[in-house]
Amino acid sequence: MKKTILSAFALLTILAACESDDNDIFVEEQQEEQQQEEQQEEANLVTFDITVTNAANYFEAVPFSERLRDGDAPTTGPLTQNGDQYQISFQAVPGTKFSPVTMMGNSNDWFLAPEDFGGIDLWQNGAPLTGDIASELILFDAGTEADNLPEFFPPAGANVGPEDPNTATRIVDRGGLRGDTYITAVLDYEAGTANSAGIFTFTITAIMTPDPDQAPSSQNGFVVTPGITVLHALENPLFTLGEEDRGVGLEAIAEDGMPTTLNNWFHEEGPNGDPIRLTSTYSVLSGGVAYAFTQDSDPWFSQGSVLNPNSGVEEIAEDGNRTVAVAYLNTLEGVTAVANNESANVRPGESLTFELTVPVGAAYKFGYGTMLVNTNDWFIAYNNEGFPLFGEDGETPYSGFGATTKSYLYDAGTEIDQAVGFGVDQAPRQVGPNTGAPDANTTIRRVSNLEDVQYGKGVYNSGPGVVAIGDGRGGYNLVTVEIRPRN
């Protein structure tokens, strides 16, 4: 009897073991299926790297050509006597770099420009730069005309010399001679008002003009010619060391002391009369939101309508707070939204970056929003139709800068507008978030005009509200937008 009981027990043990093995196999199969499903789902997702760059660069270009000489009426021409001067004035705000350029008139294609390729910062330790900056300038060779050919010095004629076999823009080796050997270049400053920038006055004075008893040569003094001063934010505003001339007008200054071509390039306008290169405003961009949606129109805001108080548009547009917008958009069906990766606002030359993941095969479109911080309630965003993230086949991910075009500057309609960059209720200067009188016009609309009180360029009448750098229509020239799918 005992043997029978033991055999039955043994049989139960074997059956239990078999059942356990079956369960393990079932669990393993389930895990494999789940893994396959996850891998398949992952394979059907695309992550886009979005880069919104604060690309503001050229704020103003001011030519100089009117010669001042004691005892004579002002006239256009080079500085050929010691004491001759050029003098210009311009407005500028902190963050602006300054790059003056003038030809050595008794050379073939040499010019004075800042040694620092980033330009000279017009504010040092928070104070406007004043005094003589000539020592910060050095001689460059434009690489456009063969050197030391006196027969081709002015007034031989414009653009008449033979080509330089070395076409690279380069530093002239003159044994350490700098701008202060040839000129003084003095900056003075007059403070601005509560609603406009201060004024810099820049005076160039010749101190080493040629000896008339010696033959013309690049070793005989320095003839200062008409030139140009550029106010900018980014490096290499006029040329890049080691590269060929860009062909937009620097050659005309370097060879012939003629700033007109370059000045016209800077001030070229689009069909609406708006600049296509000069940026309207110096401003950082706030943290922002990037999102993808499948709806027919943008779920975040609608141009011409009053904003949804829950959408987070006001929080971004007034204070650069992206949190509400990201949370709101992620509650909507068919929408995915992310905040940018950066922890601080981005200055010219810097970027907001986003990682946006969406399924392949759905008609996802892209939108984004970021505050133009030196305003009361203006934000940059893509047109309400959204930018398609996939090609017509619904599967090929988009790659490129196409979303730059149709990016516009919008007024959220929540706060009355003050002078751009000077308003006491604008984020950099306000006492706290959500500060400022309400706007009588509560609709979200494009910013159709902007008065430049930072650089004194006057009113931009940009009906479309264009913010794209390089847009042929002209406009505010503030951003580029790049979309790249990950491999």
C-alpha cells in the first residue's frame, strides 16, 4: 500500500512539473510576442530633431564718405591730409557687435577691419564702449587684386588691376603695424530715452597720410577711404579669413574705397519694401514648444481668433513659459508635444532643439512656438496649416529647412504693446509674470508693423509678418527652422 501511495505522489509531482514547464513556455512565448510588437511599433515611429535658430545677425549698415577738413566745406572723398575726418552716428543696444571697414587707399586691395572676427562689442561689462578703438583694427588683403602695383592705385580707375593669384582673404604681414598707426577711431556715446536706444558717434581721423615728396606706395603712409560700419550679432559679418571674397561689395571698398555696392546689398528690400537682410530686433528667444498634429488646422491657436485661455499661448507669448502649452497639447487626441531641451533663453547664433516622435503613416504636421522676449506678447510660430512631416506617400520623413518659410511673428492680443526692447512690462524688465495692461484688440494676429527703436531704422511694414532669414519677401529676419529625421 505504501508503494502505491508513493507512486501516486510521484505521478502528481511529474504532472505538476510538466504543467510548470508548459506555463514557462507560455510566458516566454507571450514575452517574445510582446517584444516583437514593441519592436514593430518602434519601427513604425520616427523621431525628428527640430532646430529653431535665433539667426538674427545684421542690424544696420552705415556708410561713411563725407570728408571733414578744417576750413573747408564737407565733401565726398578720401582722407589725404592729417586731421581729415569721417564722422557717423548710429543707434545700438547691448549685445550689438561693431565692424568698421575702410580701405588703405594707397594699396591695391588692403583694408582695415577688426582683428576679432566676431566684431567689437559695443558694450563692455554692461557699459557702452567709448574711446579710441583703432588698435583693435588690423590690415587685411582681400585677395582680389595683385599687390604693390602703383600704376593701378587710385585714381587709375575702379576695378582695373590684375587678379591676385592668391584669392584668399588674409592678414597683411606688416611687422605688427595696427590701425592706431594710421588713424584714430573714437567712439562717443549719448544715452537714449526711456523708449529708444542711445546714440554712438564714430569719428575716424587720419594721422599718417602719405608724404607727397615720395612715390605712391603701400609703404608711404595711409590714405583713408570711404567705407562702412556694420552692426551685427554673429561672427564674420563681411568676410571669412582664408576664403574668397563673397562678391557682395567688400571688393569695391578694398580696391577702390567705394561702399555703395555693399551698402546696397545690406539694404536690399523685398517686393513689400521690407529688408531681406537687416534684422528688425535684437532679442533672445524663450523656451518653446514643438508639436505634431493630425487635425486640419493648428490645435494650439487660430489666427484671427481669441486665444483659448487653457492653451498656454499667453504664458509663452508674455513670459516665455512653455509648461502650460506642452501639457495642454498633450491632452488633445492626435497631438504630441515636447518642450525644447535648453534650460535658458537663446541669443543670436544659438538654437532651441526639440525631439519630436510620431508614427509613420499618419498625416502628421509640425508646429512650434517661442516668445520674442523683448516684446510684451509677441511669439514666433508656424502658419496655422502646419508643415507636413511626411511626403505624399505618408511614409517618407521630411528633411530640410522648409518650415523656415511661413514662420511668422504673431501678437497674442493679451497685452498692450510697448516700444520693442524698452517696455517696462516686457519680460526682461517687468516686476513679475503676467504684468501689463490688457490689449483692446484680443485677437491673435500677425505683427504687420514694427518700429525699430533699437537701431533707428524706422518702421517695418511687414504685412505678412515674415520672420524667416533669407525669405525673398523681406521682413523681420529672425529665425531659421530645420527638421531632420533620425536614421
